[in-house]
Amino acid sequence: MKHILVAGLTMIAMGSASAQAYVGGSLGMAKVNLDCAGTLSCDTTDTSWKLYAGYKLDDTWAVEGGYIDFGRAKYSYDFDGDTINGKLSATGFTVAVAAHGQFTPAVSGVARFGLAMLKAKISESLGSASVSESESNTRAYLGLGLGYAVTPNLTATVDADFSTAKLGGESGSVRAIGLGLAYKF
């Protein structure tokens, strides 16, 4: 995994010196797939965010690297009359091939296919006592986006990102939908 991260950072560094490099970010809503059966309370939505950088190889194809936070699901359940509060989160790095398309002079689209090196973490607490467990896995990653060119270099975006997180032999989908900006150099 360290080799993938080094390769991604090298790609970003090389891309930033080129006229074909771009950076972006978004902020939005996340959904963590969590089974809420038997809980006292359960909220599977949260705020998500991502940052990414890419390098266009031609008018269509690019390579990208980034970091994404799929947010946290929060829940509570009863354990022998006491309430246990918990959180489940998924964050990590992405490496993807991106296919860009221009629909009109101002409207564009992108589809990202790659890998997400996600860390899933669960934390539970009862009073002042708490326990946590985490697990990192590399999973498939898909991203879709629409953009509107505000200026020749600045684009307003709507992005959707999808992957799965795995922890303790269980896996569940994580999704993020956000509004953002992308800047090409």
C-alpha cells in the first residue's frame, strides 16, 4: 500500500508542474451502510469531503489521486440497562483513472474507476470507558461527476463517490454526494 501511495503522490507532484494538472475538492453528504436493527438510535448519514489532484494524459483520460472522508454513522444500543454509544467511519486514499467528457462548451462530465485504500474504524463507549477497532483494506472505487465551467480554469462540480469498507469480516457500502470546485492549471 505504501508503494501505491508513493506512486500517487509522485503523480500529483509531476502533474502540478504541467499545464494539464488539476486539483479539486468537494463537501457534501455521506451515507454509511449500517444495519440499524436492534438499536436505540441510528444515524447513517454525515458530512463527507474529498480532495484530489489529477493529470490529464489527453482530452479524455487522466490519472488521479486523492483523499476522501465518507463520514460517520452514529448509533446507540442497550446493554444490560446501560446505553452504549458507537461510531463507524471510513476514510482513505483513492487512486483512479478518470474519463473526462465535454458535453457542451461549459458542461463536462467525469467517470472515475480505481482503488480506495480505506480505513474502517468502529468506536464504542459506555460512560468514560471506550474501545475501538480499525481495519484497512483496498477496495474498488467509482466516482461520477458533472461540472460547469465558471471560468476557463475554474469548474463548479457535483460529485458522487462509491466504495465499500470492511471491518471484522463484514463489509458495507459507503457513498458520498457533494458540491465542489476544480481548478485546472
